[in-house]
Amino acid sequence: MRFGFLISLLCHLTALVGGVFLFETKLENLPKSTIVPINLVTISDNTDIKGTYIKKPPIEDKIRVRKNDVKSFSLNNERDFKDPANEFDLNSDASGKYVFDLEKLALMVDKNQENSMQRLNNSTSLPDDNDTIERLSKGEGNEMTVSEVNALQSAMYRCWRIPVDAVNPENLIVKLEVEMLPGGFVQNVQVINRSEQRQLDPGNTFWDVAEQRAVRAVSQCAPYSFLPLKKYNQWKKITLNFRPEL
């Protein structure tokens, strides 16, 4: 028993010494490290940015005008102010208060009114609308081109609607007489040759509807501003045939 204990103790010691020896042979020397000192600082003492105090600009003293300075002020062209009618005095009464010279002030107002009336009478009067219409009506009589007539017809046709369920719509030809003002505005529109036109399809119950829609189309599509003003004598009164396009 004692002999076995000694053998076991000897084996453990041998293993321990051998392990230490092997560990020392395998261990490599580590490189020396440099120690860097670190100082801890508080954020509030070093990173806070304090606002810059902006001083208010000095307030300059207001310019004070003395009474003597006002009296010494003068304009270069003094002769423009020498007209007695354009002057009025500012006098002081016994109480020391300033009062206006109403007589000279009234003279100045009367003279200004006279000058204004004289300038108004000398100005050129503008012609009224009636003069313009009369002058255009007596023009040279330039004939309208085919393109201008087609443009007028197309503009009116955009607002014209023939009854969809009309009987024989190709016979519902409505003739209108249109009176216009400068600028293409419609002054008057009426149906003409009603009896003659209705002979194209006697007894058709849609004649009234066709005539009403033709008159409404001419008024709704106005004004026809594309019409040349210099040819107003040609289109101030025109006759149109509203013919359904099938």
C-alpha cells in the first residue's frame, strides 16, 4: 500500500516537471508594448460652444433741424417760386399761432383750375364707338376671301346641333341674316325666307327646332374676333345658310 502511494506520487511529480519544461521551451517572448497614458476629461468643460455675444450697434442720435437752419435753406431756382399767385403767406396772429392767408390760397386754386381747363380744351378728343363704326362702314369695300368665309362658317358650326331624330335632316336648311359689330360681336340675328325654305320639306315637324338651334349657334359662338377689321363693311351684315352635314 505504501509502496503504491510512493510510485503514484513519483509519477505525478515527473509529469509536472516535464510539463513545466515543455511549456518554457514552447513559450515565445512577446514584444514589449508601449504604455500610452490616457487622461479622462469631462465633456462639458472642453466641448461646449458658448454663444457669441453680439453687441447692439450704437444708436445714432436723430438729426435735429434747428429753426435757424430751416430759414437758411434755399433752392437754386428761386425764380420759379416768385409768382405771387402761386404763393401764400403763413403769418402769425396776436396769439403767436400761424394762420393761412386764405385770399392768396384761393387765387392759387383758381389759377390751377383755369390751367387745367385750358389743357383739357386743347387736348384732342377721342372718337367714340359710333364714329369708328361709321368710318369702317365707309371703307374701301375689300372683299372677304374664301378662307375667311370658311373660318366664319366653321366657327358657327361648332355650336350648331341638328336634331338627331329629325326626319329628312338634309332638307332642313335654315337661312339667317346676321348683323355684327366691330370685334366680331353679334348685334342681331333672325331667320329669313322662312316660307320659301320650308317648301323644301313641307310638313316636317322639326323646322322650328332647326331654326332655334341655328340662331342659338350664331350667338353662342360669338365673338368672331378673327374677322379683319378693315373689311368690316363686308361682314357687318351677312346672310348664312345652315345646311346639315350628313
